[in-house]
Amino acid sequence: MPHTFNVEPGSKVKLADYDPRHTNGIERAQAETEFAALAQEIDDLQELLYAAGSHSLLVILQGMDTSGKDGTIRNVFGLVDPLGCRTESFKVPTAEELAHDFLWRVHKVTPGRGELAIFNRSHYEDVLVVRVHNLVSESVWRKRYRQINDFEHVLAEANTIILKFYLHISKEEQEERLLAREQEVEKAWKLSAGDWKERQFWDDYQRAYEEALSQCSTEAAPWHIVPADRKWYRNFAVAHTVVQTLRPYKEQWLAKLAKVGDEAKAELAAMRTSSQPE
Ligand code: ADP
């Protein structure tokens, strides 16, 4: 049973239809127990992905400010070997980045074979913040939905497994989290007046997200809506979706490893035979 809402390609998303506090009937204790096993399995699957070297994994995290993108990365991928995993954050573009097409900075950091890359924000900002604040004209950002679909299609055809998560929080939860940052010393570094300013555009962002989720959920790169008001459920749901997506590849990766192992052994045996004195 899926624990995130998979956006059917071609469907029209209305975020108000999804409850950010939804927990799919799972109790916190049970979710946390299952989560621990899932996090371990993600570590194992990543190791196989790396060793087999035939696929790449791209995880894209989007969500309103305070929706928990950083926390999701820390928790869900916390056990993964840093050698095989890389996180990329997308900030306001530099002058050099702006001088190129919007995908230029993104394509450069997509995962190579065997790699896992996690995008903390992504090329979707170019149809979100850019749209909300009219940073380019509509005739420019409107084309981007198709361009994004084409781009992700290219990645998928090059054996990239793509998972896109929208962390869905409520406006009330965002307010609580922003206020909590003011209260807690260890969270105060995250404080930003900009977050309160952006909050005034909440409805515009929700509309922009709805269109991005509706236009850019494809077979090759589906969007998953994650109820994210409860952090324990968010972590569990994301981890569960990652494992469900990767498990079907496991046999194929193990078979590839066995083949590579056999070839290496054969090569070693041949080397030993040829270096034997007559
Ligand atoms: P975060 O909120 O992800 O922890 P920051 O506070 O540095 O990190 O926020 C990054 C900012 O960069 C966000 O406000 C985001 O909207 C902005 N940003 C990212 N990509 C773009 C883009 N293509 N154009 C304009 N702004 C962008």
C-alpha cells in the first residue's frame, strides 16, 4: 500500500484535497519501527546501486519554506554511505547561471551511473518562485513544464530512476515552525525575515505547485505528494516510497554483480595460469 499520494500523469492536482496531517491509519510507534528498517534497507539498496553501476538515482525534494526538506534528507538518507551519495541545493541563481538556460546548472549535477543525488530544491523553482514573483514573463515560464518533462525524459532514458517528493504542509504548521525557530536557540540560525515575507504569497505558491505537479508528473518521473505536518509520518512515507521504487531493481543489480564477480575471477584464474612457469 502506498503511503504517499502518487500523482497520476495527466491528472489535475488540487492541494486542498490532500490533508497534510494524513497518516494513513498508522500509529507513530509502528511507523517509527518500520522506518528504522526502511532506512537500513535504503542503505543496502544504495550500496547495490553503487556496486552494479547501471542506474542512477535522482531524488527531488520540493516544498514550502519549513516543509522539512533538510530534515527528510538527514533522516531518510542518514545511514547511506556519504561516498555514494551527494546533496545539491539550488539557491538564487548566480549571474553566470542566469546567463544560461535554466537547466544548465541542474544538468551538470545530475547523478552519474551508480550515484545517488538528492536535490534540495531543483529546476522546479523555475516554475515556482520565478512564476510567483514574475522573474520572467509567462511566455517563458509556461514553456518550462514541457522543457522539464523533456529533460527528465532524457535522464530516465539514460537509466536514471527519478523520484519527486512534494512535502505538503499546512499554513498553520508553517506558522508554528517559523515561530519555533524564534524560540529555540539551535534553530534560530535558520531564521529569515524572507520566510515570513514569502508566506504572504502562500496561495500563489500553492497554485504554482498545483500546476507543476499536474503538468510534470510522468510515468518516468512521477510526483509524490507527502503529508508532511507530522515529521515522523513524512520520514516514514518518503522512506517507504524510496524502498518500493528500488526493490524491483534488486535482482537485476545482484545478477550484474555476480556476473562482474565471475568475470573478475576468470580473469584472475587466466592470469595465474599464464604466469605459471613451464
Ligand atoms: P532553503 O530555504 O532551501 O533552506 P535558502 O534559504 O538559501 O535555502 O533558500 C534558497 C532560495 O533560493 C529560496 O528562496 C528559493 O526560492 C531561491 N531559488 C532557488 N532557485 C531559484 C531560481 N531558479 N530563481 C530564483 N530563486 C531561486
